[in-house]
Amino acid sequence: MNKSKSLTIMAMFAAIIFLLAFTPLGFIPLPFVRATTIHIPVIIGSLFLGPKYGAALGFMFGTASFLIATFTPGPTSFAFSPFIPVPGSDSGNIWALFVAFVPRVCVGIVPFYIYALFEKLTSKRFNVVGFAVAGVAGSITNTILVMHSIFAFFGEPWAIASANPIDGLYAVIVGIIVGVGIPEAIVAGVLVAAISSALSVVLSKTQAA
């Protein structure tokens, strides 16, 4: 795929990311966290454009998360924006940028290598099962890294803000990873497989023309 076509496809995925981010479809409010669908275009972009473009799309995902946390804050938005004061203080924490951006950049990198490994092991291109596995891996990457980053950098204030016990906080984190992360991963696997399979057909026809 030439650079011009790659940039065009990346622009399309970027538009989808911000469209999802600023509609109810992108971040779905739950009691302690916001479930998301924004990782799906990041994962698909990673599969078709490679890890560099995927990382850039992941950065855009992080930017959307940061902007929403900053301008429409919820009780735990301080974990995603240094401009939102941490409970018990009058200022934010710079580590919020790590939580907002680093896991999302990884979402744009991990699926590419998972799919590449799957493709190598099966010797099949545009494999629908490989797309599904990559989708699940990308989604789980987001959930595990975000929740563990919150635990590492904002454990006690996040527990207070979300009305959870400090002593049993890690059990709550694991519960969110299982209760929210697994359904998100299943949805991501199905949608990534379906969309990527269709997109692979379109791109194959375009390249053959």
C-alpha cells in the first residue's frame, strides 16, 4: 500500500475515532469507568496500516480520552487529565497523561504483531480468525493497561472517588477487567473480524484494479 493511500485510510480512521469520541457510541458511562468502542478503529488501522500508523491512531484515541476527561469530567476523570484535581488536593497529576495515552498507543501496536504471528503460524493472509484474535488482544491490552495504570498511579484517590474500599481495590480492578474488559473484547473481536474481512476484500480489489 503506497503512502498516499495509507494516509487517506488513516484520515478515515481518525475521523471515525473523533466521531465516536464525541457521540454516546464512543464512551459508554458505567458506575466506575467508561466502556469504549474507540479502540476498534485503532485496532483495524493497526492491522492494515502497520504499527506506526496504529500508534498514531492510538495517540488520537488518547487525545479524545484526555479531552473528554478535561471538558466533561466525571468523578474519576482526574486519572485521565492533569487539569482535573485529584481528590484530596487542589491540583491534578501529570501521570494522568500516561494513563490517557500510553495504553491507547499500545492498542495501535499490539494487534499488528498478534495478527502477524497468527498469519505466520497459519500461512494464511486476511484470516478472519486472526482478525478476531487481534481484536480481542487489542481490546484486552487497553483494559488491562488502563486499569493497572490507574491502580499504580491513582489507587487511593480513585477508590475514594468511585466509592470502593481501599483495602480491596485490586479485587475491584480485576472485577472491572473481567466484567467490562471481557465483554468489550468479545465485541471488539467480532467487529474487527467482520470489518477487517470486508475491508481486505475492498483493498484487494483496489490493488488489482
